[in-house]
Amino acid sequence: MEIRLKKFGDILTSRQDGREAFAVVSLQFKNTSEDEKIKIDFEGVSTFTPSWADEFITKLFNQFGDRVILSNTDNPSVKATLDLLKRLS
């Protein structure tokens, strides 16, 4: 399964928006197999904050662990937020 975060906008900042985005994609998880990878694509995301990430990315890793694969994470905002999440976990 691939989730393109750009479909939620290029500026991903609020905790509420992250929570709502996770609720939307959660519906798709019912159709995934036990070993299917969950690819998160950051292409087109210009701003990515810890609040949004905590409500979306953290929940994904808590639920799927090593099955989550992150791609197109070169944006400085994305890198900084992901680094912060790693340090906090």
C-alpha cells in the first residue's frame, strides 16, 4: 500500500489535521495483508511539523512497525521532523 501525503496538502502542520488524515487512511488498512508494506511518500510536502507527524506517522509505526517505509524524505522540514520523532521514541 502506498500513501502519498501530498493528497492531504503540501503544508502538514496541525495535530487535528494529522488525526483526521490518519482516520481517513485507517479505513484502507482493513484491506492490507499481514505482511504488506505501508509506503509513505513525502513527495510534494513542503512543510511537515511534529504535531501532524505525531498524529499520523507515530500511529503508523505503533501499528505496523517495520512494515512502514518512508520515501522522498529529502525535504529539510521532513528530515527535521522525522529526526525529532526518532529521538522521542
